[in-house]
Amino acid sequence: MAQQTEGPPHHIRLMGRAVNGTVARAPWLWPVLKAPVRRYFDGLAHGWDERTGAGTVDHLTALATAVTHVEAEPERVLDLGTGTGVAALFLAREYPRASIRGVDFSEEMVATAKAKVGLDPEGRIAFKVADAASLPFADDSFDLVAQVNVPPFLAELARVLRPGGYAVFVASGGPATPFYTPPSVLERGLAKRGIETVASDAAGRGTYLVGRAARG
């Protein structure tokens, strides 16, 4: 779910904040919101990158800064709410030996992401339609779970994150991002799940928070 270069319209920001707040504080209500939100993003998939500036330096600065706090190079990386795959492809370049998986609940967004990869003979990068609230992965599957401009589905993130693994949260437009979660909310939610905040700051137009799971 990408951030618009010139800032989102007020009504989009309000919608994003409402969804974000619900996921953060009342995640059991997500099934009620999921279908209309998915239809909304399905309808916007075509031309998304061009309209929003996804993949530009401005969009990726906070993510690029966040991953400098990941001390051990991950073997398996998950991009939650991958949208058109911009962050997943950045992470694939950053970690050339890692297996990269990107998931999004919008079929149209995932189709756009898959078209960017084309035929990947090594099978290193793959995109899949999936709900971030109910991921199709086993416990402790990933060394790094990233999400850019996505509501905080913390329970599932913590479930699939390996002991000692990293969680990266990015708002590419900072507090102006529709799906923005204040660091204090993220820190409390992560701490409840045994994930310690190791870095939280601004970078470019965006903000980021990096957490690390207990080693077990």
C-alpha cells in the first residue's frame, strides 16, 4: 500500500487512520472491513506506482535506513501488504541471497507485482494473495518481516517471525501516511509479543521502527 508523493487527500487519510486504528486496537473487527478495503485497492492497482511515487527515492528512504539496523543478513524475508511489490523488490536487491515473499490481500496488486518479476528461474522472489491477519506460513518462518504503509497485524507478524528475527515498520510519508501507526502504539504492541524496539526514527519524508524478537 504505497504513499502518494504529494500527500494523500484528506478523506483518504481519514479512511486510512480509521482502518489502522481498528486493526491496532480492535483486530477482531478486521473481517468486517476487509472486503471493502480490498475492493478499494483492487480498483487502484492499475497505474498505482505512477500515481503514488512508489519505488522512488522518497518512498524508499525510510525503508533503506531501517534495514541498516538489521545486524544479521536474513535468509527468509516477508513483505506484508506488498502492494505492487516495490518494497519486496528493494529487499531482494538488499539481500541477494535471501528468499523473498510478498503477500497482499488485493489480487490486482499481486498481479501487478508478479508482472514485475516475470519468470524467476531461481524462485527467490514470489508474490501471493493472502490476508495479513491470517498468513499461510508456519510459525517461525522468517528472519525479517517488513511492512510499508500497512496496518499493524502484530499477532501474525510475531507468529511467523523467528526467534532473534527483525520486524520493520515503515511509514514512507511519516505521520501524513494514511496507514500510520504512532511508534508508541507499535512499541507497546510489540513488547507484549516479546519483540524489543531497537531503533525508531525519521528518514527523509518517512519514519521507521525496527524491532527484534527474543532469541528464545
